[in-house]
Amino acid sequence: MPTLEATAELVNGRYRLLRPIGSGGMGVVYEAHDRLMGQIVALKRVTAGSAAEPSPIPVDRQVLSLHLAREFQLLASLRHPNIISVLDYGVERTPGASEPHLFYTMELMPGARSILEAGRFVTVAEKIRLLVELLEALVYLHRRGILHCDLKPENVLVAGDGQVKVVDFGLSSLREHIDLGQEAGSAAGTLTYMAPELLQGGRVSPASDLYAVGVIAYELLTGRYPFDHTTIASLIQGVLRVEPDLTPLYLIDLPPPSSPPEKKATGEIWLSDAPTLASVIRGLLEKSPEQRSADARQVIDHLIAAGLPVQRERQEVRDSFLQGAQFVGRTHETNQLRLALTQMLNGRGSAYLIGGESGIGKSRLLNELRTYALTSGVQVVTGQAVEGGGVPYQLWRDPLRRLALTTPLNDFQAGVLKDLIPDIETLLERPIPDAPPLDGREEKHRRLRTLTEVLRMQTTPTLLLLEDLHWARESLDALEALLPLVREQALLIIGSYRIDENDALPDLLPDMIPLRLGRLSPREIDALGRSMLGENATGSVIDLLRQETEGNVLFIVEALRSMADEAGALERIGGQTLPFRTVAEGIEAVLRRRLRRIPEDARALLDVAAVAGRALDLKVMALIWRAEPILRPAGTLDSWLAACSNAAALEFFDDAWRFTHDKLRNVLVIDVMERGDLAATSVVVARAIEAVYPNPAEMGLRAADLADHWRNAENPVREAAALEMAVALALDQALYEQALEYIARARPLVKDDVERTARLAAQASEAQYSLGQLDRARESGHRALSLFGYTLYDLTRPWEQTLPYLMLRIPWVQLRAAVQARRRSEVRSLSAVKVLERMVMIHYFQNDRSETAYYSLLSLNPVDELKPERRLVRAHGHATATVALASSRPHLSRFFMRLTDRALAGVEDSSTIIWALLCTGITAVITGDFDDAERRLLRGRALAKETGSIRRLEEALVTLAGLYYYQSRWEETRALSDELQTLATQYGDLQGVGWALDNLGRFALRRGRFEEARATFQRGYDTYSKINDQVNGVWCLGAIAKTYLCEGDLDAARPYVEQVVEALFDTPQTSFGMTEPFSAAAEYYLTLWETQRDQGAVTKAGAALAALGRYAAIFRVARPRYLAFFGWRRRLEGDQGAALRLGKRAVKAAARLGMPYDEAVARVELARHLPRHHPLFEDSLKRAIAIFERLDAAYDKGRAQRMLYDSEG
């Protein structure tokens, strides 16, 4: 049976409405479950134009639809312990509904009561405390120019912990829309708490808010309302004409002050006739606003002067003025970002990178933009990088958790994201199967693709805020992958970074628009100071701030905090003697003064938290709390968090606890180091992490941090173990540069352990290979194999590089391996297999055929040492040998191809199956078995798509496109190339983009669109140049030369041909796709020979044909072209018979392989060898023309037709 919560209404995928807990003219408030944070919140909701109750205020419907947004915007700018805290805002668009639902969420106060209910049975001292907290909230509001306009007991709540919270700012947000000329009773607020001037159509003011406080205070202290309110008429008469009876106030037995009066500040004047409680209340209830108390701070001072037990300026109240000060300055930046937000709402996204020094105000700017965006109907998601990197892809974990609730993820997408969202099954409320495993690089590509898909699936305009990008590291890859989306959809990405940590970041992210925040101007310092101090912001104080802080916002806040500590209160700063020594001491000294406010017994645990990192892991802190009594302060962990928060050392931000600023944390760490306690403290943290996360997978995510802690603890053994975990995780996550950093740190720590050193060398080889550092990867691989116990030979002599020699070595190598296997563990053997296979691929890509063959054979030996993974590794090894040997040992390659197929039986590992299918598919293309190649490649493509293996999918697409090209299935080639280009562009794979351009250019070439083909090939060449892919770049040069040859422009073709000759002719080839550059060079020199009788061309034509012949001897797809051009040469040499025989062989070879275009080309060449009256001449040309027509090869068709027509003429 479904639970009540499961059947409750869901708002924006995140909030389940549990029950209504309040309602009014401005909306309904519900108790709701926040599925993202797993907590209960209050959700206020209104449907535009149809509120829960008729509104008592005549407001335009459009205004009413905006009031909730304005209320949230107002509350989001406030930060005060006695004002309700808002959390989130949204626009809920329900299908079928005529109007959207607007809502915002705020902290829920279980057991909250109105101030009158809470004060009914408490002492007078407690009542005074409640009243003062209400007044402190008004001091804060009025200093910011905000009037509540609807103060009444129901809007002044007392939480379960006794703290006052002012709520419901709906009328404050509507204040400018209220018609003050309306009849009495409809001006604003609730009639019983409305000031006399409002009943008479006057303006709202701080004095009108304080009148409501006076009425509440009278009721709170006496237990009754100050006027007769039996009827509306009597109520209005009492408010306007009758003086309240103060007698009950005089009869109250007042408690003594909680402390003696504080020392008066210089220049402070107190009246000799001290006020009384009754006179204070009377001042609040004056009929005329001019005679009424209009300053909430002054009212508090009068209560103190009356001898009442009032605590002067609590620390958390003081921090509300400092941390929640009015946002000043940044006008240019704010306007630019708001414009970008508006453009994004109209479908034009963009990306900005905000830089500035530490403490300059980047986070505040982003928070202001967040609030503005939320109230504009934008979906806002936030991520933050942490120092040291944290867990991999830390920056994206929170955004993805948030988006998972509102995005219709399928099981595959959710499975890919499992590593980044461990609780995704809870969030989606369904079981999620694991995604098929892939190797590190493929897993990274799949993760980036899925992240991009999630953002692309957003139908609501989205603002993505990414803070502290200077610490992002691997997350920058994901950011780069997402940036193209801003050109496609309503997405605005804004990142922030510290220029003092990574000033070069804009160069790494050139597609983001840089915005650099400077320090505040003197005028802005003045405005900020006055928003914090009010009338106490004297000229001397502002001058001091300008001089000593130089406009750094953090320094301004900390300087004022230090001044307030020394003066006793913020309002006393202006009366002190200047200058303050605390300002001149510098920010570090000022922050140390702040830390003195922390309770002495709370400091030790705070030191531990600082060493652990900026963000607090509450699981780790809770274990330390339990396990280390000497560090445990009085009370509970929650009370310790509260104490540190009250001292402005910690803050609850974005649903997690963290230090308020890194500079503050750094001061704590420095103090720990100077006391000589860093090692001992790091041991405490490291042991706690290991205890809380005993699972290897969970501990692996924190391995890098753990290694740092053990290094600080001066424990190299534990540090090395943690670094090895960090290396494994980095490789698994395809974070290769990080892996090399960890390996460099770990290597000297394990230098006496041969096996661990060998494993690190093997891992270094993997990382270097993946980064394209082939020479370094080869060196590391050789070192690893030597340490694993392999005796390797250098094949330096020519006879050692022959196939017979290598085949004869197999029995000896296998025997030696069997002996060595007795000394190797299974883990070591598996590592050796991986290194050997990598060595095969390194030499393969370096065109070293003999070494490729040697390591291919050697890689098969350790397989039998492996038991559980024997079949998998054998399949992988045989597949590698198949493709590696295909270009040099085709017979041996086909042998291993058969072994691969046998070994695949029963293998379930998808990455191995895909690799085997691609390797054997490529081999089938090379050997000319096109049907088998297509079957394997299509299966590999489907499996790569199914598992999200991006790179393997690209490889399958380009190989299939090449196969279809040779088969003259050009429309299919184009479709595959379009798919490849889209995919590669999306993930920033330049090589994949180049592959796609190659095939799109070939399509245009065969259609006779030479300028288009040439331009496409040039784009491909430029793309390959960016990644230093010289082999594919040379292919493009040959293709460009071919376009000029088709146009008959030999001069234009010459430089391209010369570059092809220089690059290819003396280099062994390993790719079946190089027919074009080889044949273009041969065609160019044969044409020169034929048309210009250039003797140099004769020699070069021979060399070009020899190179094409060597290539065709291995790659059968090139044989028809080679035979046709060889026949051309024989004709030029005068050997007509040989030319004719070669022409016929070329036709047969093309027909046998199923290459129609090459068959037609061969028939045209055959016709050129024949006399025009020969029957075969016309037959050959007509057959060629028919083929060209069927293929829509207009240029070639016209060329053949001209030959035929010329003969007939």
C-alpha cells in the first residue's frame, strides 16, 4: 500500500506537500518534505490571480502574481537571527493549469507559536527578551529601508528554542503598489495593529511599524488589547482618539537588570530622568507619528535605561549587520549579468567567468544574481569546487542531484550518474541498475556525454553557478564540454575564481566572457559602511575604512567586526578614538581577534575541522566527537556548530556546514602548525576518515585528501597506501594528469618494494599513453615489465625483425614465461598483460611493425597464469594482436582473429567485446571481407551506443563510414559522418571531428563538387593540426591534391603531392584509409609523365607506384587502384599487353571486393589501353558510365562519356 508521502502532491519534483499549516490573502503555507535535502520545510504557495482567500488589499492581478517573487527577493536579501530564513523559490507549471503556481520555501519552526501565545505563561524578563528580539529585527529592517507593514502577533512567531522570528513580508513587497488613498481599513496590514495615520490615509513609515510593536508589547505585558475593539467603529475610535490605560504597566513587578549598566561611550548622553517601561510603551503608542518613537534601536536603549534585563547586541545580531549588509557597488557587473539573464530568457545563452582576489565579493554577487534569477522564473543550480579537489567531479555533484529530481532520466543515464550521485535511487525512488563497465577514458567520455544530455534535457531556462573554479581541475573538462550548449538553448553559465590562485584560468576557458571584480570605490565603501553602521558611520570611521582596507569587502567586514568587539557594540564604533590598532594590524590579526570570540572549549575541535578542510564532513566530525573526549566541548555537536556559527567562524551554506571564509580557516591551520600540533591533528582526521569510510570505494573517493593528512602526520607508509588508492581512482576516472602527480609522490615512498614500484610504473605508462605521451609511456612500460620479471630483447638486427624469427621465438618465450609465472602473483600477471597490450598499441601507432609483432606475441604468454579473468584477458589480447598484426603479418592476424572469436564465447565484459569487434572488424576491412567487417562493426556500434562508450562509438562510425565509402555506399557514409561530427563536436573530440570532415569531403568529391570538397578537406587539415595528428593531416593533403587533379590544375596540386611524398613514402602504414594520398601522388606523376614527358616525373611515378604497391600488398582496398595505375605505367612504357592484363585484373579485383566506383575507374583505365575500334573499348566505357550514373558520380561519368563520344566522332 503506498505511503501517505508517496501519494502526496509533488512540487517541482523536489517538495512533497504534507499538510497545510496556514493560509491568508497572500497564499497557503504547507509543511513539505524536501526530497533533495531530506528535511521538512515550510512552503508558501500562491496561484497567480486566485489566492486562497480574497485579498483585503485592492491590488492589480498582475501585481499579485508578482508579489510572492518580490517577497522572496526581499527575504533572500535578509540575514538576521530574528527574521525567517528563505531557502528556495520556484515557478511550478502544472500541465493543464491556466496559471503557474508560485512558491518559496523557508525554514519550518516545529511547535512555533505567536508571540502572545508564547508569552502567556512566562516571566516578565522572558517577555522583555521576546520584545527586544522583535525590536532587533526592526532595527535591521529599517536600516535597510524595509518596512514590514503587517506586524501582528501571527507574524511574530516564537520557535521551539524560544527564538523570535518575524515572518510574512507579503505586504512589505507590495508596499509600492498600495493605493494610500483607499478607505480606512484597506491601507495596509491588519486593522487592530494599524497605526492611526494609516487609518487616516497617511504614509507607512518606521513609526507605523513601531506602533504595531507597541500594541503587541501592551498585549504581551498586560494580557489585553489597549482599546475597545468590540466593534469596528469602537476600534477605530480608540485607535484615533483614546489614550491607552498604562496603569497595568506600572503595576508590573519588574526584575532587576541582568548586569550593571555598561560604561558610557565617549560623547554618549543619557537623560537624567530615566525612562520607565510604561513610558517606553506609551512612546510607541503615540497617536502622532512625529511624537512616536521612530527608531527601534532607541527603543531598546530606553528599555535598557529603564533598568530592564536586556542583553546588548548579541553576536549573531551583530553579524547580521556585517554579513547581511545591503549589496552595494558592482553596478556594471550586475547590469551586464542581468542583461545576460534576460537574453537567456529569450533563448540566447552565454557563459561568464568572474575573477577577483580573495574576499572581493564574488560569492555575494553570485548570490544576488541567484535571487534575481529565481524570481525571474529561472531554474538555478549551484556547484562549488573545494581545495584539494575533494571527491572526483565535486563541482558537478550538487547540480546533478538537483537536476535529477526534475529531469526524466532513463535507467541508463541514471546508472552512469551513480558514481556522482550515490543516493540517486533514493532521489528517483526506484532501483537503478549499474551502467555497463568501461575503461577509464571511455567512462569519462560517457560521463561527460550524460552530463551534457542532462543539461540539454532542461526545458526551463537554467542558470548554472559554479564557484571556486580555480580548484576545479578535472571538472573543467566537463565545463568545456557544456559550453557549446549556451549557443543552443536557454542556459547561462557563470563561474567564479580567485585571481591569486589561478590567474591563467581565462586562457583555459576562452569561450567564457571574463569579468574581473576590482575593489570597492571610496563612494561604495561609504555606502557599505553606512548600511552596516547606520548613523554611527561617522566620517572618521569611513575614512579609516578607506585608508586601511583599500576596498576589500572581507577586510571591511572584519575591520568593523573587530571595532565592534573592542567598542562593545556596532552603534558605539563612532564614539571611539581613532585610529583602531586592530585595523592596521592586517587581515590575519583581525581574523585572530574574531577567533577569540569562540568559546575556549570549542576551539580544539574547530582546529581539527580546519585541518580536515573548508567543508565539514559531519560524519567524520561526529566520529571525532565520540572518539576524542579531549577535543569534545560541553554540550552536543549541534550546540558546538551553533557556537561556532554565532562567532561567525562557520556557516550553513547551500545545505552544508563550512568555514565562513578560507582565510579564517587558514589562520586556524597556521596556528596549529605553529604550535607543532599539525601531525597529531592530521592523525585524528585521517583515522576518522578511515573509520567512517571503511568501504574501499568510499575511501577511494577520499584517498587524495587522506594521503595529504598522512603526509602531514609524517606517516609515509599510510601516505603511500592512500596515494596508491588515489592513483587507481584517478585512472578509473580518466584523470591522467592527477594520476601522474600521485605516482610521482608515491614512487619514492615505495622504492624498496619492487612489486609496488612496478605497479606504479605500469600505471604511469597507462596515464602517459592516454595523454598521448607515447615515448614516455614506452619507457614506463619497459621499466614495469622489467620489474615484473620479464627479460625483454631489443630487435635491432634486421633478421630479428622477420616473421620466421618471431614465430620461432614463440615456444621459447612461452617456456620462459611459464617458469617466470611461478614467481609472479596473479595480480602482477594481470598488470603485466595490460602493460604488454599497451606496448603493442604504442608501437603500432609509432608504425614500428617488428616491435608491434614482438609485443603482440609476448602479450599472449601471461594469460594462462590468470584464472578468473583468463578468458576475458585472452579475448582482449587476441583482439589487440589481430589489429596490431594486420598491417604487417596478415596471415598471423587472421589466425588471431579466429582465436579472438573463440575466446569471446562467454565473455560478458562490454568493453572487451566492443574492442574485439572493432579490432576484428578493421582486420576484416583490411583483408577485404566486407560483409564480415560490416557485421562486426554494426554490432560494435550498437553495443557502444548501448553502453555509452563514446570513443569506441566514434571509432565504429568512422570505420563503418570508410567501409561504406569503399563500397560506394556514399549516402550511408554521409549519414554516419554527420552523426560522427555531431557527436565529436559535442564532446570536443577534434580527431573525431577531423574524421567526419574527411568523409564528408569524400562525399562531395565523388559528387563532383570540388570546391566544397577542398574546403572541407582544408578544415579537416586545420583540425588535425591543432592536435598534431600528422598522419591524418597528410591524408587531407592528398585529398586536396586529388580535387585539383580532377580540375586539371597540376600546378595547384604539386605542393600538396610533394608533402604527401615526403611524409608517407618511407613510412610503414597501419591504416586502411590511406588509399587517397598514395593514389593521388601516383596519379599526379603519371599525368605529368603522360602530358609533359618529364623524365623526372617518370622516376617519381615509379617511386609513387612502388609505395602504392607496398600499401596495396597489405590493404586490399587499395589493390584495384594500384593495378589500374600500374597498367597506366605499363602503357606509358609501351607495353600494351601488360597494361591490358593489369587493367583486367584491376576490374576483377574491384568487382570481387564489391567496390563499384573502383571497378568503374578500372574500366575507364582499361579502355585507355585499347584501340578505339576494339569491342571491349566501348563495352568497358559503357559499363563504367552505367556505374557512375548509378552512383551519381557526375564528374567521372562526364569524363567517361567524353572518351566514348570522342571515339565515336
